[in-house]
Amino acid sequence: MMRLLAVADLHAKPERLIRLAEAVARHRPDLLVVAGDICNFLRPRPVYARLDALGLPVLTVRGNTDRAWHDRILKDYHRIQSLHKRTVTFQGCPFVGISGTLPLPFRTRLGLFEDKWITSVAPLITPHTILVTHPPPFGTHDRVLGRHSAGSRGVARLIRQTRPRLLLCGHIHEDPGTTRIGSTLVVNCNVAGGTGAVIDMDPQGISATTVRDVD
């Protein structure tokens, strides 16, 4: 059994980093996954140093407040790896990631490349894959102010085409939670409006997956 702790939208906020460290100590996960908006544009090193000091492997994708050059400094941290457009296997589970966010309603440079990146990672995804993106799929845990869907249509298409076992995402602070799209469990694990998620999973079977709030 593998236990992972999934969070998103830390935004370099000290109180969120403190809560994360407390959650790691309490739940003792094997792996931490951070689904974007780790930093707040500038000065990422103090944030990554605190993640590295948690003492467990960390897999990340970038969100709209994380610069592209942030990936290049990860070589200075022993426990942190970027998942962007690649597969990392941990305890028999393949993880694949896409950095970036959607063009609307929060237009960013990362969003401009979304369709290209989604196309490039599709061949990497299998029914056993844990997919990590910053935005949620359109129509699932993506309601802004409880009314407007602001998720990614590209991520929604990718899920329906490739059917990964689990999608970890964030970005929409107002709509944390879990839902299934077919055989894919979608978890918006943001800590801005939510608490993240502890996920226990058996590499051999999706039925063994359980999700609960960090608190």
C-alpha cells in the first residue's frame, strides 16, 4: 500500500507551508505531490528548500504563479522532481504531469501552450497512471464563485481519451473535493479553499484507493 499526500496552491504562504509540514508529520505519507502554484512568481528557493526539508520524495508540476525557470533549479534539491511531460515511477505507480494552466479566465503564458503539451503527454498515460495537472478538467471541481466552470477542456478530453486511474489538480480554490469521470478519480486538492488529500492506494487495484481530507 502506498500513501501519498496531495496538495496544490501553496502560493508560498508561510501558514500553508506550516500546515503542510504538520500534515506530513501526522499522516506519514510515502510521497508528496504538489499540483502547481507552489511559489508566488519570485524567490522560489525558500519554498523548495522547505519542501525538500520535509524528508520525503516530492513530485511537482508548475501552476500559473510558478515561472518556467523554477524547474531548472530543482537539481539543487535532492528530493524534488518535476513531472512536466515525463513519467516518474514510484513504488510501481507511474506519475505523469503537465505544467501550466488554462487560457481563460486566468490567461497566462503557460496557458498558451496547454494544447501542445496535452498532445505530447497523451502517449505516456495508461489506465495505471496518476496524472497531475494544475487546472481541473472542465465541469469537474472547477466552479468559480459556485457558478462558472473555469476548468480545462483539454484536460477533460485527455481524461476521457486515456482514462488514467487518478487525476490530482488544484487551481480553483472554491471547489475542492473528489469526483469520478468514468474510471478516473479526480481530486482537486487545493489548500487555499480546501485541505489537500491523503490518498492510500494499492498499485494493483483502483478499488483500494481511498481519499480523505488532510485535517
